[in-house]
Amino acid sequence: MAPRSYDHYQPTFADRRRWNTPDVLRHRAETHGDRIYLDVPFTGESYTYAETLELAERVARGLLGAGGVPGDRLLIMLPNCSAYVLAWLGSSLAGIAEVPINTAYRGSFLEHQASTVTPRMVVTHPDYAGRFAESAESVRSVERFWLAGGDAAARDAAATTLQQAGFAVSEWEELLAAPVGNPGPDSPAGGAGDPSGPALELPPVRHSDLASVFFTSGTTGLSKGVMMPHAHMHLFADQCVSLTRLSDADTYMSAGPLFHGNSHFLAAHPALIAGARYVLQERFSARAWGRQIRDSGATVTNFVGVMMDFVWQQPARPDDADNDLRCIFAAPTASSILEGFKQRFGVEAFVEVFGLTETCMAILSPYGEDRPPGAAGLANSDWFDVRLVDPETDEEVPVGELGELVVRARCPWTQSVGYYNMPEATQEAWRNLWWHTGDGLRRDADGWYYFVDRLKDAIRRRGENISSYEVEQALLAHPAVAEVAVVAVPADEEAGEDEVLAVIVPEPGVEISAAAIWEYADRRLPYFAVPRYLRFVAALPKTPSEKVRKVELRAAGVATGTHDRGPAPRRGGRRT
């Protein structure tokens, strides 16, 4: 009998030329204009589909009026807020690619990503202005900053900081004040922020145009900017519509950050395609999650990493199941608590996938179907070629054996077109005309795929992808560090994925403490990339060609003499 495949996906829009964000937004504004699209309960804001389109068009014309042209990159560094969603949609309408940046980034992490994509414009919160000023030489391509959020004093201070670093600065509200409506054929172009002037005509946007550059963690190198055409992002989101059976009767709540795909193209974008209501929470809180689900009327939500386990660990309440929730998209699903979670919170179905930013979701689990323990899903064979191969030879491995997952899209523009400004990394990933994921999976005879291990040297910690190389480079800048190797070690929680271990060789004759390294790392690294574990050694294990044998460091794990700082703080929280 042939292995099974995921055959439930039917495109919401049959014509793939319409698989671009402007077309979808305009269509939904026409069909669902007076229905709520964006609901932001922590600020009391809500916007209909028609209002969302109008505001996004203002942003688009404001960007173009400020000198932006189709093909430019807009860097967005914002916490969850309505401005983020409007910046995304506005840049799409302007034909400008958005570049989401993790709000924890600073120093070398921020500098690498900004210098790689050379954005001409940035929308950011006043709290992050100082980071750009400190890294000004790496962002000299930027011609204008827009400040969104914060109070008047914070904005004034941020504007002064950026202006002193040589940048032009405007208020977010200036984008929202751009003129609306199409200009006449003889009308001159109006400037951004001039509501009395004629509106700029918005460009046509094709499904093959670049929509976004999402950075994913590096392996043995720097993090890479995944170039996502509009059709790629659309398919990703539309697969989620199929996966969760999302319709315009649903409310999709997400608490993850919008600079990650789980809240962006796996929540906000699917809701847009389906005509659903999208509820954006400020941040994830395990304690508040049950109340947020109930108060928002959410029927669908998602978890990533340990979020599911954190909610499960909260004290049970008699009203836990008093909600409208029917489906949770959890990647990965904590299988040992799955049935208990469904009963406690009244959830009809959990769904799971295996996918990458580069490839969409090539492996999905059918809605409501019991799957073998640990199974991520079935191959979506109508839309992707999927194989498991020997990572050394690229030859396919037999059923049941561990192999590297490689993927190839079957329709144009539905997979990443490469890494922005990193041709060598693109060529390596596209080896033998297959996208190499670097992840080890196995498949059983029935067609179910199971994640086994990361074959590449990447780290995933509480939903964040971390480049071991970038952490190493930051720590090597400490004057007392001669060599360092960073590896993943198992986390304590189910689905908690990894913790970060740094093995350090001090400079000869120099004494160094774990406390000093942690203090330095706190200043130079995002909070989630700061190693939990430190170990000082006289020498790192190496091959005859002087490459560090990280396999030995991973095998040793948290060995005797390792310093443990304790678990990383949750997003926005304090270390405990």
C-alpha cells in the first residue's frame, strides 16, 4: 500500500496570480468590509477590513512619498501593536519588502541584519532608538526613521538620539496622515504627511515580487535573511487556513511576537485570507492565557516551543473549559500532556506541522485525526516533493532510517528564492536542486514523518532560533576569552527544545569568572541567546584540521564543573 499524504489543502484563491497580500487585502475589504479584522485588546483598538485597507494605503503612500520605491526594504522593529500590522500591509501595498527584526536584538545581531538588507526606511519604537544610534555605521543606508509608540517625552528623546547620529526622523502618525484616493493623470505627486495634497498611485504587485525578508538562525555562520515572495507567504498562510479549518466565522488569537512567523504569516495572514478576526495580544503569558482565550472569544490559537507546557503547569481552574476554543496549532505538540490538555480546556483538535521559513509547511497533520506518538504529519505531496536523504551523499535513505529532510516546491514562487545578499549560503542550501533543511527525520511505512534531531549546528530555545556562530563571535570579543564553542543541550521542559552551553578557553594566565561572562553577554546578546551554562576548559576538542568537535561537547552535556545560571526569563519577564 502506498504511503499516505496530506491531501486536505485546497487553495482559497484558485488563481495563483492573486497570491499577493495587496490583492487579498483589497478582496477582503470588498467582501468583509464592515467586519473586524484586527483586534488589539491591550490598547482597546479594533479595525474593520475596510479601515485596515484605508490605513494600510495611507502608510503605503507615505512610504512612497518619503522617497521609497518598489523593491526597497522597510525594517520593522516593533513590539506587538497595530502599527506593526499596518507597516507590514502598507509596505506590501507599496511594493516594498518588510524586514522584521527581533526586538531583543542589539549590537552585532542588529548590525548584521541591517547591513545585509540595506534598508532605506525603519519603523521602530522609541525604546530601540539608542541601539540604532550605537550601530549607526551599520545602518547608514537608512534615510528615515518613523517612531511608533511610547509617550511624547520618549519620542522626543529618541528623535534627538537618532538625529544626533545623523538620521532623519518622523512620527508614525505622519504615515497615517498621507492622502488617500488615486490621483488624476495630470496630478503631481503629493508628499508623505500632506493630507491636503494629491495621493500617490500605488504600484501593481505581483505574486512573484519579494514580500518579506525573515531572518532565520545561522548554523556555522551568520543568520540568513530568507527572501519570501508574496506567493510563498500566501501559501504558508493558506496552508494554515486548511490546517486549522479557519473560516470567516473564526477568531484567531495569537500571543507570539509579530517578528516571528507564528504570529505573522501563521496567524495574522491566515485570518486575512479567511476573512476571520485576528486578536493580537501584547505578549504571551501562561497565567493570563486562559482568560485571554475566553475574553477574546478565540476559536483558534497557536503555541510554539514550551508555551503549551507553561500553560499546562498553571493551577487548574473550574472555568478552564469555559471558552469557544476548538483548535490549537502547536509546533511541537507536547504529546505526553495532549489528551489531558484537550479535556481540561475543551479543545476539539490539535494540529502540527514540520516546516521552515524557507519551505512553507511540507509536512502537516490532518485535522482531528489521531496520529502516532511523536509524528509531525504527512507530506503535502500535491504541492511539495519531499525526501529524506543521506546528508553526505544526498541519496535517499530507506523507510525507517534517519535522513536529512530535503524539499522542493512544485509550483513557482511558493518557496524561498534564496538568502538575501548571501549567494554562497543560498547555493549550499539548494544543493542538487533540493532545499536542504539540516533537520534529521524518519518516515514510517504509512507515510508519517517524525523529527529526530537537528543535523546542523543550530539552537532553538523557547521558540527562538539562535546562531551558535553569532553567540561565539560576541563572546570572543571579551578580552579574557581565547576560544569558545557554543552548543545546544537538552532543556528541562517537554518541547522546551534546547538550552545554550558555552565552553570557553580563557586567555593564558587570565582568570575569569562565570559572573563576568554573563554580565558581558547581557550587554552584547539578546536575552534568549545568553548561555544558561558556562564551562571553562584548557582546550577544546578538535579534529586534525583544527575544527572544533562539537559532537563531543554535546555528548558531554552539562558535565561536572559547569556553571548554571538557571532558566532563561520568559519574554518580557525577569530571570528566576
